[in-house]
Amino acid sequence: MTEVIEIDGAKLHYTRQGEGQPIVLMHGWGCDNSTMASIAAVAKNYGEVFNVDFPGFGASPEPSEVWGVEDYTKLIEGMVRKLGLKNPVMLGHSFGGRVGLLYSSRNPVKKLILVDAAGVKPRRSLGYYLKVYSFKLSKKLMYMLYGKEKAEKKIEERRKKSASSDYAKATPRMRAILSKVVNEDLKHVMPSISAPTLLIWGENDTATPLQDAKIMERLIPDAGLVSFPGCGHFSFLDNPAQFAAVLKSFLAS
């Protein structure tokens, strides 16, 4: 069943199914709650599943200003509080893992499940920084040479050619949000997470490498890691049977 809740002026759409222990599912960047449908189908047998559309994705309108992980986390905190969910299980994939990390570091949580989760700031090569700063310099030169309107068209064309698919498909505001959240490092909150934590990862994940999971396993006090060979950033879709088996075991324990 699809529902909507308003928290501090932001409308959050979500689906609800099952009953019992509250389980909150949080999707990754560029996705929506339909991406998590296979997880919800398993989790609903172990509790009441709240599968959210983050603002800017699915049916939830994008934020009215540039948000960071803190803002998305406050929204989930507001939802949990308003719906009266007690000690929920939090499950986040990719970007949803960022929110799960921050939420669980400062709120009562029964269990935390991080699936190919973001939260460790990517290591940047010298080539990356050269690319970024050369792009900034070329922007200034374009404005000087072509004027504002023509320069912005050329800059947009260059962005589409060089940017990630997530960035290229996003609206200007969601691009600004992506640029902000992708650089937020959450290692400092990980030692504050007391809930039993399950890390599920694809060993071939290039978006959030397995090394990130090992850092989380080391920093989160009660964490365990399960990795799937041959799987990428969407390990729950690459190997649904094994993922379901691991998830069932953790939720039932």
C-alpha cells in the first residue's frame, strides 16, 4: 500500500506491507522504492516494511533546497517519530546506507543492514583533481570568451560527456545534492553504532568497493561482512537467492 507523510513541509512517499517489527528500506541514488521491491518481498515476512522514496526520487518531490545526508536523515527521523516506529530495523543500499549509518549512530535501532553502502569518502587520484580543477578553469575561460548564455550551453555539453550517468540525468538541484553528499565522509559516526550490523557486498562493486565494507566492519563495533563473488553494486539483484538467504538468517536471529 502506497502512503505519503509530510514532515517539515517535505512530502515523503513510501509503501507499507507486512506487520510486526518495523523495517525501513532506503534505496540508492538514482533509484526509488521499486528497486528495493525484491528485498521488501523477503523482509515483509519478518515485520512491517516501510519502503521509502527519498525526496527527489520516485513519487517524492525533490527538496526545496540543496540537502545533505543530515537533511535526509532528519526526514527519516521525522517519519519514524511521526509513525511511532519503535527500534526499527534499518536497511540501506548505496546512498540509503549513508542515511542508515547516520541514523543508527544517534537513534535506537534493533538492527542495521548495509548493502553495498556509501559512507566512506572515495579516494581521489591526482588525475581526478587535475580533471576537476581544469574543468573549473575552463568554465571561467568560457564565460570570458562566449558570455553567460553560450558558455552555459557549452559547459552543460561537456558535463554530459564527462559526468557520471547519475549526475547527467539529474536536475540542477539534484546534481548539487549529489555533489554534496558524495563527498560526506561518515567514518567518524561508525564507532557510535551499537546495533548488530550486517554488511552485504558484491566483491566486484566499483561504486562502493569491498574495501569500504572492510573499513565499516572494522569501525562499527558489532558488524559482520558477507560478500558475494561475481556481484557488483546491486548485489541483491545480481544474486537474489543468496542475498535472500543471508537476509532471512539475520532478520530471524
